[in-house]
Amino acid sequence: MFQKNQVLTLHVICNAKKTDLQRLDEGNYKLKLDSLPIAGKANKEIIQIFKDMGYNIKIIKGEKSKIKQIQFL
């Protein structure tokens, strides 16, 4: 589904009832998280979600923003 070195834009919604990843359009996704954006918990959850799907990622932009760019390693 995702390629190595591919960059995606994530629109992150924290404190949702359940975790959900939705495609908005080419390269843009909405990700709902159940964690709060406190002390990097949301970023850690994003990395773990993609790791569970079999991908290693790196957050390259937006560490403290709701709009993040991630790169697949």
C-alpha cells in the first residue's frame, strides 16, 4: 500500500472514541487517535499504529501540530 520514502500528510484528531485511518485524497489522510497530545503520546501512538501495519515511519514535519508529514523508511 505504502512505498519506501513515500511522504504522507496526516490530519490528526486526538481524543477520539476509536482509532481510525481514512484516506482523504492522494497523499492526505485523516487519523483519529484515542490518546491526548500530551508529552508526545499522540506521536508515539502514530508510530505504533503504522508499525502494527508493518511500516516503519518517521515524523518529518509537524511534531507539535495537528497536521503532520510522515515518511516511510
